[in-house]
Amino acid sequence: MTPELFTTSQAAAYLGVTRQHAHSLTKQGYGTRYGSVWMFTREELDRWRAQPAKGPGGRPPKAHAGTLAQLTPA
């Protein structure tokens, strides 16, 4: 059976993220480049979706601005 392929825009719509975020998945090892176009299989998008949520772009969430200053003794 041929895997279902998604372009970056289709992958973004499928995952409910921006196109830029979907493209950033390529830096995490997802997708295959065909010429100038990145393609993703449904299986790898589902695998990414099943991972525990991190922060934006797959990074741990950043502390709120001012949090460190509030916690640092004067």
C-alpha cells in the first residue's frame, strides 16, 4: 500500500499548526525532500502528534518574562 503523502501546507492543516511550524518538523527528522518540496507521511505526522506536548517548536516552554527577577532575592 502506498503511504498517504502531505505537503507542508497539508501537514500544517492536518496537525492544526502553522506552515512554518510544520516545516520546522524537518529539523526534527520528519519528512522527505523531493526537489524543493518537503513531503510527510500520515504515519510520521501521527507519530509526531502522539508525542508529549512541549513548548512552541518542540522546545520546552520558556519562563514568563519577569519570573526570574521575581524569584531572585534582592
